[in-house]
Amino acid sequence: MAAGGVSHEELRNWAMRGAALAAPILFILAVWWAIDGFRSLRDGPSPDTVASASLKGLREQNRLSAFAANYAAVVTSEQRRFGLSAKKTLIMQGLVRYEVDLGKLEEGDVRWDAATGTLRVKIPPIETAPPQIDLKTIQEYGENGILRTFTDVDDVLDDANRDKGLAELTRQANGPVPMRLARDAFKRAIKQNFEAPLRAAGLDAKVEAYFADELGGDVTTRWDESTPLEEIVK
């Protein structure tokens, strides 16, 4: 007899009955897991899941630079002292990079339109980095060497021209034509960053990228019909 007045034979019978009852349950669970795994393998990840992962990857890049251009500035400054005047002209070239702060890209800026299979992305504003001056190309021309030789006019003119040159390069970089080219470049870059993972996952989804000031008219209608990624994730 086992402890408690139950024989070893009875314990063995109970164990066998318990195993017999558990076997169908385990079989059902195994079938359910197999079916669920097959469904996941067959259907693959959802577009919003891939988009969420892409968004996280973009944020980790911090800043995206998708466009750059060289500009040239020609500026002149003048100083008058003791009845004399001195002029100095500066020619400088600089490279300006266009960037987007990806940290400002939020889940609400990414929307999924299930009806058309389109992922829509609102891009943060473009920022221009300070011009990178090419020191080898700087040229200077001056007038009235006497005033520039015996006073600090030369340094004053250099400082004035440097400030004017940087301001001119920045002004050119923010002109309508280069900004349009930059916007097109960022749209392509953002589209590719979201499209590539979708294609790799076997999802036939379209990607459309916009800037906030472009969300008007028909674009606004399509944007409003999309569901924010943050709502889908929740």
C-alpha cells in the first residue's frame, strides 16, 4: 500500500487515465500551433508591421542627407576713413547639404490605406546645413592699399565679406529651384527606405511620400482616408 491508503496499482491507473485525457488536448494544441505557423508563413508579415520596423530603422539614422549642391558667391564690402575709401571683393564657393531630421518622423506621419494598398509618409521639413567653404577656391580683390595697409580696414572688410558670402550661399541654397530638386530627392529616398522592406517581405504595396505643405486638394483627401500607423499598432 502507498501512503494514504492508495495502492501503487491505483496510482498507476490514475496516471494512465490522466495521460489518456491529456493526449487529445496536446494533439489539438499541436495542430493549432501548426496551422497558425503555416498561416503566418503563408501570409507573411503585414504591411503595417513592416512599415513600423522601417520607421524605427529610419529614426535610428537620426538625420538623412539626400541632396547636396555647390554654390558660388561674389560679394563686395566698402569702408570709408579719413576721407578715403577701401573696397574688397570676395569670391567663394561652398557645398550645401540638405538634411531631414528623422527624429521628427512620428508614427502619425505614416499611414496605411488598405483599400488601395498604399503606404503614405509625411516627411519632416528640409533643413540646409551650414555651407562648407572650399578654401582652395577663395579669391580676393582689393582697392586702396594705403588705407588697408595702415589701418585695420582689411580685417573689417574680410569679416564683412565672409558674413555676406555665407549669407549669399545660404540664400542660393534655399532658392525655389534647388529646394524643388531637394524635395524630389528626399521623396525618392523616403520611398525607397519604406518600399525595399515591403518588397523583401513579398508585399505588393505602393509608397507615396509628401511634405506637410503639399497635403492639399486631392492629396489631403487621400491622406485623410489612410489610417495612422500608431492606431494600427495599438
